[in-house]
Amino acid sequence: MDMGFRHPGSGGALTVRSLYGRRESCYGSPGREVDVIAVAATETRQEMGRVLAEAIGQDPAVNELWVSENYDGLYFWLVAGPLDDEDELRLYGLYDLLDERFPGIDYQLHVLNERHYPNGARPGVLHGADRVPLRAS
């Protein structure tokens, strides 16, 4: 995939390791690998967060939505519940929605069920994650 990067004076292939862990071939210095953190990654993160928030925003079982990212993809954290097994599986069904809307994006969806956290599920959210608003204020 030509991501539009060209190294001056070189027509060779450049291996790009994207923010989400995939290696892409571009134009540049042969055999060189670089990390690409682009505006597109931020837009994908925000758009995926909006899609999830719209899907669960009116669900009274979901208390909070958080997002973080790492070199290997995006992480979404749903703090919900307490939930029975059926409701927890229903929320994991959001994978289908995200896979359909964002094919090829590496991400994980974690449902933090308050039922399994006697002191609250929020500490299960990765440090440094950003909260995504669920409901209009």
C-alpha cells in the first residue's frame, strides 16, 4: 500500500510499521522501518469511539467508555453493570459492529463487568485511557 511517503532521492521500498502493528510497504529507503503515527490514526480512534458511544449511549447497563492506544492497536474499555452473562455477551457483540465498520483495524474491546469487581471496575481501565462521552450532557 502506498501511503504517500517518499524519501528524497530514493525510489526504493520503505517498510512502515503502522501505529497498529501492521507493516506496510511504501516508497523510500530500502530496508528501512519507521513508526508512523498519523492524523489518520487519531481520526480512527475518535471515529471508533463515536460509533461505540452511539451504539451504547442509551444502554443503562453501560456506565463509562474509555479508549487507549498502544503500538499494537486500540483498546476500548466498557465499564458496565453489574451484568448477567447474557448482557455481558451482548456487549461483546459490539465486536461485530466495529469489525464491519472498521475492517483491518487492530483493537480490543474489554467489558469490565462490575459484578466481577467488588471495589468497582474502573481500576481495570488502562492508566492513561481517555474517557469517551456516552450521553449528551
